[in-house]
Amino acid sequence: GAVVSQHPSWVICKSGTSVKIECRSLDFQATTMFWYRQFPKQSLMLMATSNEGSKATYEQGVEKDKFLINHASLTLSTLTVTSAHPEDSSFYICSAKADRGLTYEQYFGPGTRLTVT
Amino acid sequence: GNSVTQMEGPVTLSEEAFLTINCTYTATGYPSLFWYVQYPGEGLQLLLKATKADDKGSNKGFEATYRKETTSFHLEKGSVQVSDSAVYFCALLKTSYDKVIFGPGTSLSVIP
């Protein structure tokens, strides 16, 4: 089956520093990847859609200068949280879209827990 | 716009009880419907899906039937286990170009 990995699985950083999270599709190519944010006991909130070779599309209310997304290859997208603050602490989940004929599925990574102190 | 509504949790059941988690959606046309499961501290796993009306998705003893007439996709399991304790998300997708829309999630706790 299709596997999506994320690295790191958890990270603690100090306020004001930047953190990069990687999302990889391990056994398929993904022209589109998605980044979600999940607060405790809440649903997933889509932050942005990442398209290989082009700029990401951000959802309303998401600061693109704060959350930098780079989709440099068909198997890798990165999310960089710049100048992190405690309110950025959250569970970040990526997913990758796998085209399968007339339908497609999204495969989710295991998530990255970010804690900003 | 498109949306998904789920029954509010948390739901607490005894082992071997019958489970139903209600899910209804709002969307035009015929979206694909999904149930995802999230175990504590983990990401999402696709549990089952249905892509057209009257389809039944099933996996690991869980079932859900795509009901166009009631715009519903209720999740059921005949006999839950402690290992089924997790958060369950109902979701829809209209076309391959659209975003997956998630419901708020329903937390399930199964006690021995």
C-alpha cells in the first residue's frame, strides 16, 4: 500500500526559532500534498495545498510567510514554521494524493507533534 | 458549501456492544465518502470508503453504506473491542481537484 512518512515525529523548539517538517511519499509519486493542523480533541484543519513545482495554495487565515511550504520533488514536501511561538504548538499532519485512474485517494502521514517553549 | 456533521462524543461502550456513529453530509452531486480512524498520538488511517450511492464500505468489522436519499454514511460495528478505542472522522471528497472535508470527529472509548 501507499505509505507517507513524516520527519520528525515530534520536535521541541524554543520560541523564535524555525522548524522544518518533512513529508515523503515512499512508494508513489505525489503531485499534490496537503498540510493539516490539528489542535487537541479537534478535527483537522487544512492549512495549504502543496503542488510540485509551483507555489502552495494557502487556506484563508493561514499566514504564508509564517508557514513556508516547498514541494521540491514528486515525493517530498516540507513545511517550515518560521519564528515559532507557543501558539504554534500543534499536531501537524500531511497527506499525499495518489492518482489512481478515475479516482484518487489521500494517504496520511503519522503526524508531527510540535511543542514551542 | 460542502460540510460533514457527526454525532458528538465522547461515546463510551462496553466491549462487544454494537456501535453506530452517525454521519451526514451536505454536498451537491455525488461525493466520495470516507471514514478515517485516529488512534491516540497517531495520524489518520483510512478505515473504509464508498464512492457512489448504495455502495457499502467495510473493513475490520466496520461497515458504512452510502445513502444518497438521506445524505448519510453511518459507521457501524456489531461487536466493538477495547482496541477500537480511537477518534473516528467522517469525510467527503467531491472531485479529484477538491479538498477532503472532515467532520469534527467522534471519540470512542471501549471499556472491558
